[in-house]
Amino acid sequence: MTDPHPSRPQVCHTVFFQFREDALPSEIEQFFAAMAELKTQHKVSGILSFSYGPQNSQEGLNQGFN
């Protein structure tokens, strides 16, 4: 996606979440859908992209975070 304001600095945020052990997969999907709406529903201006997924580091150092 092209930045409509190329002169503005861009920041890439990386956020990790740790869900409760009893969290259902459907609840986790609902959470990420709500997070994606911050961009798709223009609830937060300036978000150019949003991606998510399970932690997939080969090192196994995630300590339960996703």
C-alpha cells in the first residue's frame, strides 16, 4: 500500500499477546478481527497495514506470546 503522505515518517509496531489458556480459538479470531477493524473501518487514521498470526519463531523463545 502506498503512503498518501510520503513525507511523514512511518513506524512499524510489533505487538505480542498472551491469551489465557482457556481462550477459545473463536474468541482469539474475534479479537484479531476487532484489531483489524482499527484499519478497515478507519477507526484509527494512519494505519497503512495490519497483519497477524501465530508466533512461528523456530527458536521457541516466545514464552507463550503470540
